[in-house]
Amino acid sequence: MTADNRLPKVILTTLAVLGAGLTLGARAWAAEAADLPAWDSAKLVSSDMCTVCHGKDNVGNQTAVLASGPHAKAVEALKSDKAKEVAAKAGVTDPATSGKCLKCHATAYGFTEESVTEEIEATEGITCQTCHGPGEDYNPKERHDTDAKVQKAVEKYGLIIPNEKTMCRRCHNETSPTYDATRYTRADGTKVAFDFEQAVKKIEHKVKKAE
């Protein structure tokens, strides 16, 4: 058999290996996604329900912190020339109105390509409940408090304390059109796509014990 005759087999073998790698990657992501916390769109409440307490200075005014950060501006970011350029490559004409983009840029879309609630406007971008879970069950005052011990206890009612492997991975993953495997540099020099410890500092909004 000549080298020319062997060439197709070499190509096919290479493609098979690459395909297997992609399949394993997809399976790994599917398994990881399956481990994500439950997120029930039907239990979303108005952001005003969060602001009632978290808009107060004596607990740290998390509402104001959120409003000044990148999450609240997530939809506005879709209107930039850069966003339109990225969207065009994905076949999206207007990223600010496309469910393909809003599924991660707006809580109102609940990680889907359609609006899932009338309680929250898409223009609000990424609100508290994208990261902490829909608040119907944990929002009532008797279940939700600024005391750290009570906050921990209220997790049984659906409150999610985000970390790198839970809520963040719903959107900060390989399916994002702006995914960059070397975006963050860890202390040891390792390049990674997402580093929770560094990223969370951009949106940090610690709750103070009410005085």
C-alpha cells in the first residue's frame, strides 16, 4: 500500500480522535451542567423585593453595588460595536434583543432564549436572582435575614451562594461566543478561562449585619 493510499486512513483516524475529544468535552460539560443547582423561573420575583432590604445602607446597599457593576449593565453591553461584531459571527443581527444572547445577559430570560417572567424587565440585565436563585421561597423576611447564620440556614429555601462550579458556570463556559481559555492568570501563572476568586471581586457586595 502506498503513502497515497494510506492518507485517507490517516485523515479519518485524526478526525476520529478529534471527534472523540469533542464528544468527551461535551459529555463532561453535560455532566457538570447536570450538577448545577435547580433554578425555577416560575419562582422569580420583582427585583424590588430584594431592594426593600438590600437597598439600605445599614446592610451595605447591595442594590447600589449591583447597579454600578458589569452584571446590571449586561444588556447595555450587548449594544456595543464589539458585541455586534461577535454576534454577527454567530448569525445574530441585534444581540440586545436576541434570546441567544439574553439567555445569559438578562435574568428575565432565565437561561433560555425566551422571556420567562413578567416580574423582571430584560433591560435590568443580570439581577440578584440569576446568581442567588429565584426568590419566591427564600424572600419572606422570616426566612431571609442579614445575619450570616440565618443566611446559611435559608439556603434550604432555595438561596444559592454562588461559586465557580455552580451558578457562574451556567454562562461562563465554553459555549460563550467570547470564551477565552487564557482570560485569567492565577497566582501560579496558570492561564484559565474563568477564575472565581478574581471575577467575584468585580461584583463583590458583602452583606453587613444590620445595626
